[in-house]
Amino acid sequence: MEKHFSAPTTYFLQEGRENLDECLRVSFQAAKHQNINTIVIFTAKGDGIKKALVEYIAQAEYAHIRLVGVSFPAGKVFRGADDQSFTVEISPEEKLLFAEKQIPIVKAHFPFDGLRSAGNDPGPLARDLRLIADALNMFSGSMSLCVQSVTLACDAGHVQIGENIIAMTADTSILATATVTRNMLAHLVIREVLCKPVIMTIAHKESSRLTGVKESKVIEGKSGGSPTKKLTNGKRKKRTRE
């Protein structure tokens, strides 16, 4: 009985949406080779889902894959570098497109954001939840978004408890066993990290030419290649070569 397997991980030399195309490619390739039927895409404006539809779901080999979108909750306000507030939304045209393609978009309060009191004090519970996000974000600046997207999609009933799925942002993708938010710490499992930034150019303002980091994207195998085993219904099985 084999006691290990090898799988490729793609490392980006920067964070951000410029990695979206490669992140999509890695995710769909992994879904194909791992028999994953659902990809959850965190998206602010719908770009990732639209690209997935046009470039992958339109192809016969990926047509069976279900897409689920997760986005920021309604009314989420951001602040720019000039301290001006702004909001980000999926356009009405793209909302219509996603509805026509039967792609659900989950917009809900993010678990790690916590709750604020009437006095706008986040309180100790919110701070504790934020620590979980910070711990996840040591792996990449959007790892916590991947994890929360899994549980929110499961909460909404678009992903089954115990289902192996892929969850991705523009620069991070994971293969995980899904569960609902209330059971996140007990039952959610990150099986594989498919791709992530190796240099935190946004979260930690690191230089993309960080000393000691190799100019290589993949630690083993070819980018987007398949591991030696597959996940099916929570169990691994031997791969058949194509």
C-alpha cells in the first residue's frame, strides 16, 4: 500500500488578479484529474466566473463542472488609499449571465468578520475570529477568502457537506473537503494547496524580487499536472493515465 503521493503546486511571484488566468487553469486541470465536480470562485466583480465560463465550461472536458460564486455581502464598504469609501458589485449584465447559466452567487457576512456592537466596537469575539483569518493568511493573502467561500457555499446549500471541491480566488486555489461554517474548525479539511503566491506583494508589501526565492513556479511536476492519485467521494484512488 502506497503511503504518499506527489502533486504539483504552482507558486506566483506576486499577489493579485494578474494571476487569475493561471489560477483558473491550475484549478480546472486539478478538477479534471481529481474528479472534482464543483469549483467555488470568490469574486468581487464577477471576472473569474465569466472567464471560467468562456474559457473552460464551454469546453466539453469541463462542461460537467459546476460553478458557485461567492462575493462580498451587500453593503460592504471599502476605503481607498485616499481614505475615500467605495463599494464593489457584480454588474447587472453579468448577474443576468450567471443566472442564465444557473451559477449561484452567494453574498453573505463573512464568518471571520465577526459582529460589531451597537457602539461599533468589534469586541473580543470578532478579534478572535480575525486571528483565524490572520493565521490562514500566513499562507497567502487570500487563503482566508478561499476557506470562508467553502463554508458559505456549503451554508447556502450549493455544496454538500463532505464534498471534495476546489475553492479559488484570483491568486490562490485549494482542494478542500467542505462543511458548514458552524463546523469549520472541526470538519473542514484543506487537502491540497494547488497554487498560491510565494511573495506577499500586497498583504506584506514584499518586493517581487525577494532575496532567496527561486524564479520557479512549480516545485514538482509540470504546472497544472496531475498528482499520482485522485480524490473520489473523500477517498483516493489510483490514477489512470491518459
